[in-house]
Amino acid sequence: MIGSARTKKLQALTVALIFVGFICIDQWVKVWVKTHMALHESIRITDWFYITFIENNGMAFGMEFFDKFFLTGFRILAVLGVGYYIYWLIRRGVSWGYLICMAFIMTGAAGNIIDCLFYGLIFNNPPYPHVAQLVPFGEGYSTWFYGRVVDMFSFPLFEWDWPSWVPFVGGQHYLFFSYIFNVADACISCSVIALLLFFHKTLAVELGNKEVKTES
């Protein structure tokens, strides 16, 4: 569906506001945590919500599969690719919901890129229990591309001990949703879930290189 010129401009403005707004939120939270909490320090908000400061070299939720230089380079290419895809979608016309999901995915990836590119250059790496401080550019704990991503949101919703008779995991303690993540991770994950739940038809059309049909 080809949108009007006004709709296209409004969609472009919305994407820009999402990108700038959530990048600012993501970075503000990360900088606050990094400069006010010691590494691995945890603040209890409720029994099921903690602010726990960790850093990781890998992908969302602290997973690590690839070399850091490769991962950062891949993220940069992914953001550029999604950005061009969004530009193409706006020119061609697409549903608001699908476009907003793509905008949040691009924003989340860009948020973690900032950590990787710059945090190693502008923060020191003090021993526990000291907190990190901003240092002159280039005098930080690492170099370009090798900064660590800051994570902080922890939701340990349920935990239990597996009965001893359960194969493989018997007798082990299990914590449901032990991952620690940040605002950028949430932008990506929530958008992917929304795409799968509400825009799977558009995804199928896109993957099939057919004309996009607007979903409500």
C-alpha cells in the first residue's frame, strides 16, 4: 500500500523519535548504573525484580558466541541494513506496527553498538567495590570495538529444586529467567516477539519478496 507524502513524513519522524529517544534512555540507564554501582552489585526492587550490574562481551542477555570484533562489526552492518530497509519500507508504504517494530530493532542494536565502540575508551575498570569513572578519551580499559556491554535488569520470577529422580537435572537448583539484560536488549526482544505474534503475515510476505499487505 502506497502511503501519502504526509504519512511517509510522519512515519520517518516517528522512526527518528524512537531511535533518538530510546538511545538516550538506554545510554542514561547504562551510564548511571556504571557510575553508581560496583560490578556485580545488586539492588533489590522487589522479590522478582533486581538491578544487577554486569558487563558482557557478547550478544543479548549476556550470551557469547563470536569474537568481539566480528560481533561489533556485524552489529554495525545490521543497523545500517535495517536502517536502509526502514527507508525502503517508508517509501513503499507499510503498516505502522510493522514499521515501529523495525525501528525498535534498529534502535536496540545501535544502543549496544555504542557500548562496544566507546565504553572501553571512556571508562576505567576499577576493582570491586569501587565504581567506574569517566576518563579522558582513549585512556579507558580497552580500545575501539572492544568495550563491554552494560546489563542491569534482572527478573528472577521463580526458582525451585528439581527432584532427584528427574533425568539430567535432578537435584539441581533452577532459576526461571536468570538472564540479565538492558533497555536495548528489551527493544530488540519485544519487537521480535511482536513481529512473530502480530505481523507474521507481513514477515512471510517480506521473506517471499511479494507486495506488502497492511495488517491491522
